[in-house]
Amino acid sequence: MTRRVLHIIPTLDRAGAEKQLTLLAAGLPRDEFEVHVCAITRGGPLAADLERDGIPLTVIGKQWKFDPTAYWQLRRHISRLKPDLVHTWMFTANAYGRAAALSAGVKNIIASERCVDPWKAWHQLAIDRRLAKRTARIVVNSRGVQEYYVEHGLPADKFRLIYNGIAPAAASTVSREQLLAELNLPPTARLLGAVGRLWPQKRIKDLIWATDLLKVIRDDAHLLIIGDGPQRQNLERYRRLCQLEDKVHFLGERSDVARLMPHFDLLWLASGYEGLPNVVMEAMACGVPVVATDIWGNRELVVHDQTGFLSPVGDRAGLARCAHKILENPELAARLGAAGKKRMADEFTIGAMVERHAALYREIIVP
């Protein structure tokens, strides 16, 4: 007998939680689970993945921060679908989705918290605490996320840690020489990749500053910033002030990161907070060394001096120093990259992520 599972998420943009949802939806055994997905605000690029895998998608079209019409549309959708279990992802879906599911009479509800969220105001944390009382389990992707929410009053016994999963990396479809020519960079360029939304959490300014420090001691380091967001204009202005137009390159939103990443000499991540960053996992799966800030999430992936290096948040000189160490020592870079690739293949597979969710669903759904 198959059980109907409804996943609710704000959007299907190309980001970490959305990627994990699409991987999970595609991987759950079809003989056990009939999977549906609902995006509250809008669809996005990953909607095509769901369509390819034959997973029904409904988009509600929420327009405002507080949107009663979207809530009632979501409640009607849940009532019509009659799922055996509702699984919500991130704050908007955790709030609207859980409230609507409870109102529609759904007995089995799971929520996912994917990141340490210092931006949440007191009333948002109050909503989290209230809804947690009627939530069977709260899935987190790192110990840091769990600790953060327990510290903010959510019951510790509700949490279940399930790490993200990552597929083995495919070989790039272009050579390094072709890529450098495509980016109009010299053949000797060393590539430092930064991938993510351009907003304060990611602290991209620290990476631009670190590139300026690197420029003093080496002329071949080029920072590739992949992604877009509200800080782009300010960051481009900062690049101009630092006179780094020839060293820092904004590539914008890209759908071919998998083609570029294998050619990175290292991945840089300067975030002030994270959940379990997919971009670090993707780099490690490619055999790319990682230099990241020493925070929960990063710390659960990067083993310092074994698969990469960790540096304190805001330590631009530390980020530059670690990057220089990797760029100067090919043997070290190869050792770090190989160890990271093995760690992903051994401990962070998609199969393990899917099976742990499936086991949780079996545990929660009472026959």
C-alpha cells in the first residue's frame, strides 16, 4: 500500500534546500510513497527536475508576506489531496504549510529546518515553538541547526539529523584551457570559486578583500563569483574601489556550475552562518579543496588540514593565507581534494539521505 506524501516549500529556485527536496522526491521508493510537491510562492528552475521525474507540482502563488488567500488555497489543496504525511521546508512553508495541514486534519507532519537563522524575529521563533508542539519530527541537516533551535526553545526530542546527500561529480565538458579562454583569463590563471546568493550571510566582501591581499604576493589569483542577489551592485562598487576589476569576476547566475567547478583550484566560502552548505559538498565531490569559515555546517563537512581549511569568520587575512598555501603546494591541494572526494562518497550519498527520510516516514505514518 502506497502512502501519499506532500512536500511544501516556498520556491523551487536553484538553492540548497530545493535541491535536496528534488533529490528526495525522485529517490523515495515509488512502491511505498506517492510523492507530491507544492511551492507556496513560485516555481523555479528545479520544477523541470520534478516534471522529468513525473512528480506532480502545484504552485500556490503567494504574493505578500501575510497572504490569507494563499493560506486558504493551500488548505484547500491539502484537503483535496488528503496526504498521509505533510513535510514542510523552511520558514514560510513551515508556518503556512503546518498551519494549513493541521486545519485540514493531517495527522502526520514533519518540518525541516535547513539553516541557522539569526534573522528570525521573536514572533517568528514564537510561531516555530508553537507549531513544534504539533509536529511529529523536525528534520535538520546539521548539528549546528539543531543546537540553534534548541537554544531558542524548540523541544530537543523532536529533532532528527539527516545529512544532505550529494551525487558523484561528473567530469567537466570543457577543458581548463577552453574555460580560461571562454572567461577571457590568462592561461596561468588560478581560479578561486565563490558560489551562492549575493546577500549579507555569504560575506562576499570578505572574499574580495582577501583577493586584494593575495594580489600583493601573487599575480595569478582570480576570484570567480557565481550567483546573483541584492548585494551585487554594492559588491561591484567595492571591487572598483579596490581596483580589482582584473582579478574579481562576477559571472552572475549560472546553470552550468558543474561544468565550471572541477576547474576551480579551490572553493572559498566566507559565510557567517550556514546549515550544511551544498556548494561545499559539490566542491568536495569534485575533488576541489575548500577554504571556509569555521562555523557549524562547514565544520561538519570540512576536516581542517585533511579535506580543506577552516578560518574564523571575518578573518580576511586567514582566508587569503589558506588559499595561498593551497595554490603554492600542488601536492597539498591534491591530498585535500582526494580526501574531500572520498569523504563525500563514503558519508554523504543521496541514497543514504533518501533512505533515512524513508525510514522516518515509515516510523511516523501509522498503518
